Amino acid sequence: MAKDFYSTLGVLKNASEEDIKKAYRKLAHQFHPDKPGGDEAKFKEVNEAYQVLSHKEKRAQYDRFGRVSDAPNGGGAQGWDGFNGFGGNGAQWNVNFGEDMGDLGDIFETFFGGGMGGVAQKPAHKRGANIEAHERITLEEAFSGTKRVLRFETYVDCPQCKGIGYEKSKGVTKCVKCNGKGETQEERRTVFGSFVQKKVCTECRGRGEVPKEKCTECKGSGRKLSTREVDVEIAKGVEDGQVIKITGMGEAGELASGTGDLYVVVRVKPHTHFERHKEDLITEKEIKVTEALLGKEIEMVDIDGEKYKILIPTGFNLNEPLRVPGRGMPKFGIFGSSSRGNLHVRLNAKLPKSLSHKAKKLLEDLDKEL
Ligand SMILES: [Zn+2]
Ligand SMILES: [Zn+2]
């Protein structure tokens, strides 16, 4: 009996994505093995349930068939041995073919090309999974653009067989089970009479041929766990949460059935001096009251490190931020031109803590003037 992922997460079958996420977070927290009262077995169960129910296609598959086909199995254990696992009636066959046996169908797609002769459905194309990575960068890096090298463990096409799963030089041989026909016949007696039922050969999956020797490196799966190293170019002006898609750098599917993509989610760390509002930056600057009154120049440091001066206009309202054009984040025009957004400086006029006798006298004179 298949596990009930819904009851594992304690949600109803019609639970929303949000409900599932919430339930998962709560339980993952509760059972986390590092926590007092944690439970590793339960934690794993909860994770397994979530892997399926949080994934739209997997959930749909699970709802229909009560299980999901693509649980990782170590990358090689499946393969040719799995061929013996067929059975049941024709109707079930078609279901299993697309769902459970998708990988094996792909083996034949890869080996011999072409369709399955119309006997059974072509299996769903099952390529490797997409991978999501998160990369944190500073605001300075977001300003100037940066590069990263991401390293992560995933399946890659087997270097020995280039993903096909067998030794090409050894060639193929006629399938013994179907004598090369690609299908087997079986007489079935039912209350409606007897039928001759044609079935796709379970040994060669309809090809009539099987490879002589599977690849020793990947044991026939066509892929191997390895460390992928990917150069990621992060363009200047990147926004927090922006996603960079790198095609074909995700997980390799079995038997060269296609490699998933890598999605890099860029997170821009908060900055101690600058706050970002799209292309504009906001900063605070402490100034002396006299600097404000006298309309003096004050020294600023740009996000790129450059020092420059700005002039406080006399009579400037300190409650409003001072706008400095062209000192914000990169900004791109529709024709690819690049400029910068603006900087908004919130000026904090600092009052002196104590006044000398002379200063007090001067201020009193000033007071009379104003
Ligand atoms: Zn191989
Ligand atoms: Zn056969």
C-alpha cells in the first residue's frame, strides 16, 4: 500500500499549495533531528511527502496513481535489471509505461531512435531536474556586476558512454525473448471469449534488440553523480530576487534524456549606508546646523567608492531629502543605453551639545538677524 503523503503532512487532499507549505514547515521544524524531541525518521517522511506534494506534476501523478515514478535510486540500480519488472494487463501496461517505466522507455529512444511501432505509447520525455541555487551578493556587486563560480553535486552525463548507457563498440544483439519482433503475443480467455493480446516485449521494450554490454561506469543509467562547476555572470543593476537561468546546467537525465536547467536566485544583501529603491538609492548624512545654514559643500562617498561633494542649497528644507542626480544604481534605457538613477540624501542636522560663551553670543546675534 502506498504511503499517504497527505496524512503524513496532516492536510486534506484538496489542500492548497500554501497549506501544504505551511504544514510542511511546521512539521519539519518539529521533527528536525537537531532539535530536542526531533525524530529523524519522521523528518524524512515529512520531507518525502513534501517533495511530492509541493511539486505540481508529481502531485498530479501521485493523485492519479498513488505513487510517483522518479524517486532517485542511486543512479544506476535501475537500468536493465528493471526490465523484468513488467506484468499485469494491457491497460495497466500503458499507464505504467508512461509513469513508472518512463526511464526505460527512454533507454530505447536513445538506443535505437524512432517510435515504438504503435504498440504502446511513447513514454513521457523525462529529462533531468532543474536546480535552484541562491547566491548572495553585496549592493556594490549589484552596482558593478559580478561573477560567481557555483559548485554543486548533481548528475552529469556519464563521461565514459556519453550518456547512452552502453558500450557502443560492443554493439547490439537480437532480443531473445521476442526473437527480434519487439512484441510478444498472449492468448487470454475472458467471459467475452478469447483474445490474442499483443504486448510490447518487456525485455527490449519493442526494439527487438538489446545492447550487448551496459556501460560499466554508470551501470547503464547514462549518468553519474559529479560536481558541476558553473560560471555565473551577474549583470550590473541586478535586483534582489532576480533569477538567472542557465540552460542545461541542472541535473542530467538518465540516458541522455536531457539535462535540466540551473536557476540562480540572486539575493542582494542589505547595505549599511544605502537603501535601494529600484534604480534609486537613499542614504542618510549627518551635517552641522551651520553647514545647512551656510549652504556648504559636504563630502559624500559614492556606492562605487568615489568621493565627491554636494552643495546644500541655501534655504533648503531639511525635512526633504536632497536629490543628487546620477548617483543611484545602474539604469538601462530602451535602446540599451545605460545611466544611473538618483541618490536621495536625508540630511540630519546635528545640534552642538554645548556652546561656548562666544558661540552663544554669535548665535544670539544671528537670531536677531533671522
Ligand atoms: Zn556510462
Ligand atoms: Zn524483445
